[in-house]
Amino acid sequence: MIELEKLEKVKRRFEEVESLMADPEVATDPDQMQELGQEHSRLEEVVEAINRYENLLQERDDLQEMVRTENGEMEELAKEELNQLEKRMPAVEEDLKQKLIPKDPEDEKNAIIEIRAGAGGDEAALFAGDLFELYTKFAKRHGWTYEMMDVSQGTQGGFREVIFGVKGEDVFGTFKYEAGVHRVQRVPETESSGRIHTSAATVAVLPEAEEVDVDINPSDLKIETFKATGPGGQSVNTTDSAVRIKHIPSGVEVSCQDEKSQHKNRSKAMRVMRSRLYEKKLQEQREEREQARRSMVGSGDRSAKIRTYNFPQDRVTDHRLEGGQKNHSLQTIMDGNLDPIIDALRAEENAEKLANL
């Protein structure tokens, strides 16, 4: 049973937001209006669910009263309606519970994804390339678009590092579960004895920040240009088209050389810079709010080993899940069908948020 007092607080806040939006002083502040508008949109859906739930509660009380006070045919009709209502009640209550779960406003943002080869040398770089293919297939399945931001090729293929942006609906809210250390177990192509090697790659997922999300003082930036390296043709390797930007106060450094144009590389590098600084700010806020403990799936802790890809056994194991949700067909996952894992992780996170409401 949901506490009605909590529901009344939500409705009062919704009325308060509507009142603030109608205030002429607030109307002249675009930033505050945008923030209130977003909150109003989120609360409106919740309040509609609360009204449905409370109407059902009132209808149930009326029918129970009829059962107590009526006789004969009217009593039987009331009992039948009450029985049908009580069958509908759990679904309405569950829908309300799900809508009461606080949504992270970052979830709606686009994402910047950084994949880096870890332990394992050339094999780790090849695995980083496999993860990139997995994520781009996953993005295409959802109708999202992606663009390369920066690439550092591996000597035998794959990537030492690859950074790319993904645009679409709820991209960060979906990809955020991929942040962490991914481990692969397989026989490398260069291994003549057939011995299984274990290698790793790290994945960082950042909400792409808008200029209004993070304030960067131009005087805090050190910007350098240099000649790009790797494939790309003569114009890439002979002109100072690559850009390196360092944010002096934080020490965050970004380089981009994917484009032939210095201007385009600088623009992409600044997108990555904003997102890294924004993530840094969000992480500091999380640590303040969650000093004692972190959510198992929502912390974004990149040091944790989250998943193992076992090629000989055709199995992907997500170490954050339990039971039948833990293991999945490797080929299915590598084809870009990540939804079963991400849906299970999202359900775990929502269950914990519900418990903490």
C-alpha cells in the first residue's frame, strides 16, 4: 500500500511548480523556466497516475460500503464490481510505483563513450574493437546515430582507444550500465599453442554536456595543434589538424585528430572536454549524496569488473546480475542485442530506488 501522505506531497509540489511558472518574475528567467518546465513535465505524468490510483481507492471504498449496507441484487452487483476492481488494483498500483521512481535527468542526454584497451596488449586492442562494433550495432538497433570523436589504432587491429558520440532518445540512460571493466577470455589469433588468454578493456560512458551544463573559462584552457598520426591520407599527416586541449584547473586533457579540419577537431575535443568536466561534477555530487554506500548498478564505478566474454564457452556473464539473468549467449550479445542485460540492470536499479522511496 502506498502512503497517501507521500502522494499528497507530490501533488502539492506539482501545484507549486505550476504557480512558480505563472509568476512574472520567474517567467523572465529562461534557465529557471526551463528547469521548472522539465520538472512540470515529469510531475504531470506522476500526478495523473496518482489521480487514477486515488479514484480507484475511492471507488473501492464506495463499493465496500454498498456491500455492507445493501441486500439482494444490489449487494451482488457491488460484490462483482468490487471483485473486478481488486483485480485491476495491483497493476494500477505498480504503474504508480514505477512513475514515483525519481528519474535521473541525465538519462535523457546523448552519450560520449570511451573504450580503452587494458591488460592484454594487442589482444586487448582487438577486444576494444569488438566492443566498439557491439555498441554501434546496439545503437543501430535502437535507431540512434553515432559519430567518431577520436581514434588510436592498435598495432594488430582494433583500438588502443576509441571515443565516439551517440545521439538519440535516452541514450545515456541506456548506455550508462556499460561503464566499467569488460574482460574477454579466448584464444588470440596470434596464439599458436591454443592457450586461452584473458584480456580487458575499460568503458567510460559520459552524459554529453551542453554549454549551459558546465561553465568553462577560456583562460583556463591550453590549446595546442599538432600533426595527426595514423591512417587518413597525406592531408591529415602533414598539416596541424589535430587538436589537444587541457583544462588547467582540473588537469583534464582531450585530444582529437579524427577530422581533416582543425576547426572540426577542436569542436569535437571541446564536446568531450565539457562532458568529462560535467561527469566530474556529477561524480562529486554523487559522492556527497552517497557517502556510506553506492548503488550496485548506478554508481558508474569504472574500476569494477562488470562483465566477462567467454568465447570458448559461448557465454557472456554480467557479474552484477544473479540467477538466470546472469549468463547470455555470446553471439547474441556480440550481434548488438544488449537489451536483456540492460533491462535486467535497470530493473535492479529501479527496485532499489523503490525500496529507498
